[in-house]
Amino acid sequence: MATESQLPAAPSVPTTQVPAHLVESTSRYVESGLRGAANTVRAYAGDWKRFTAWCQLHQLEALPASVEALAGFLTELADTGKKFATIERHAAAIKKAHELAGLDSPTTNQKTKVLLKGIAREIKTRQKQAPAFTIDNFKRTIKSIDVSVPAGLRNRALLLLGFTGAFRRSELEALNIEDLAFDEDGLVVTLQQSKTNQLGQAEEKAIFYSPDSALCPIRSLQAWLRVLGRTEGPVFVSLRKNNQLTTRRMTTKYTNLIVQQYLGSHYTAHSLRASFVTVSKLNGADDSKVMNQTKHKTSAMIRRYTRLDNVRQHNSAKELGL
């Protein structure tokens, strides 16, 4: 059984079915395929640790877990006020742990499915979405940043690039200088890997110049890169209290704090991506153009990301011709 702080190891490949010199590589590929993206693995590991601790407390087996043990755990999460998305993620982590161990998961049992459906109905399935900001508010915020210090230069570049590129926070964390290609038409950012691109296929985002240099994502990024003074390695790094550079890649948690510092506590790093979609749609962009930047696969996801809550903001009543 795995330790409480990590997911189980992937099942070993039978050596009788694979040539001896390929066993190690095959096992590595199987584990990579089962585990998924690094951020997902970290989240699942925390959820798995919580489940195993709960099982130990109640003297129940965590791996393999019984349907009854899983039902008790999920019920307790619901009763203590956890969001349905959090409960769903815990169930997914438990399923993943069983898959990695080569065991049947209790999450596939019909009783578990009925339980989750009932929990969803009671606490409502709608996730609290990261709100979108208005473009006018965003412009005012960007222009208010003190760029006379490295922290200001970094934060301005982060916010502008995150918004105009519709980046996920994990993509900003993983971004390297080598992924940036500048030319007279703008900037092309190559994503080596993302949430929807776990196989490492080439995926690009285009960033364009703004006529206002104070709001230009490219000029802002170039100003920050001049401070970094190198041609490779992470784009966004942590700073010490006296604004001294470090080589530590800035984490997604800190990206979230920067967004909240400038835009307000009710926003998150995901608001940069949601606002890109919302502002683009309000300005008349069709779904295919939006998807070319966000890398969403369907228009349904674009509709889900669009934050058009204001009844006056996006309403055909203005187009009646009266």
C-alpha cells in the first residue's frame, strides 16, 4: 500500500509478455499514462492522504476500499460543507489510486454513483467560478503598477501576458524564456505541455503589440526579461524582500496572490483566462478565434467560461430597433 503522502505506484508490467530490455521503459510509460499532469498528481496525492487518514481513524481498509468506506468518507465531506467539485475530486483521486494499484475502484459501483448524484442535488453542482473583470478596470490597474522596481515589472508582465494569452496559472509557472519567439509582428509562445496537452505536442499562443506601451504585453515582458538578464530558464521567478532576483520558479499559488493583490481578493489567477474569453466575446470574437488562444476543444467550454452575469452587458433587448 502507498504511503499517506503519495499515490500508489503503477502496476508492474508482466515480464513474460514484454521483451526484457523493454520492461523498464514500458513500466515508465504505463505509469506516465495513468498518473496524468503533475499538478493533478499533487492534488490527488493530498486527497488520497486525507482518505487514508480517514480510513485509519475508522479502522477501514483504504486500498482496496469498500463501497461502504467510500460512501462514509464522501458523506462526511458533504456534511462538513465541502463543495461538490472538491468531493468529486476526492472520488477521482481514490479512483486513480486504485487504477495505479491495478485494483477495481469502488467509485464505479452504482451505489457510489447514486450517492454522488444525491450529494450534487443537495449542495448544488454549480461551481463558484472565478469572476471576470472589466477591461477598463484592468487597464487602470495595470497603469497603477509601480514599474520602477523589479517586482512591479514582473507583476505587470505576468498580468498582461496571463490575460492576453489566456494562460492557465500552471502554464505561466512552467513558462521558460526558450518558449518565447519575438519578431516584428509580436510574440509566439510555445507551450511544451498543458492541462489539455499532456502528450507534449506543439501548442502555440500569439501575443500582439498594444499601441499603448504601458498596456503592451510584449514590451512589458521584454522589460522584465532585461531585468532577468539571461536567455534561458523560468520566465517568472520569486524575488527576495529587497527585490533581489532568485532562480526559483514562481508557483501557481503566488500567481494567485499577485492577481488578488492588484485586482481584489474576490479574483483569482483563473480570472485572467475567464476575462479573456468574456472580453473577447463582448467585442464580437467568434468561438473559433477564442478557442485558438485558449486551446479549448469545444464551443461548449467557451460558453462555460464566458462571464456575462450583468443583465445589461450582453442582451439582445438593445438590438430591437425601437
